[in-house]
Amino acid sequence: MDEVATKIVEILKKHMKEPRDDISLSTELQDLSIESLDLAMIVFDIEDSFGIEIPYNANEEVEDFKTVGSVVDKVRELIENKDGSTAAAGA
């Protein structure tokens, strides 16, 4: 796992009642027994850690987050867009 994936797994573990060491990109979020309040805190932690804002559209985004890998992919995409928009703004 790269730095983004490792950091996201650390954040997930911090909010799990019983942290596991076998979390991989294919691990389904529902298998991690994360409560909805903890999920909100996880989103805040991810946003703070990477300096991004995760858009919330109940109809689309939630379905995108089925596995740890899907969260990692979305965060990478948001980081790229943030870096791209920063570079474009400075040009």
C-alpha cells in the first residue's frame, strides 16, 4: 500500500471498536463494523489529513464507498484535483 492507503487504514483503525490488522484495499467497509457517527469522524479525519473536502451526495457518493480501495481511489482523485486546481490557479 502507498502512503495514501496506509494513512486511510490508520484512520479507519483509530475509529474501529476492535481494530484489525488484516485490512486491505479489497476489505468492504461494512465488514469493519464502523458506526455511522464514527463514519462522520473518519470523513473529517481524512479531510484534515489530506487537506481535501469530500463532497457528500447521499445518492451517489455513499454507493462509491464500498471498499477501503474505493475510499483510497476517491481520496487520490480529490488530491489530484486539488493539486491541479492549485497549479492552474497559479499559472
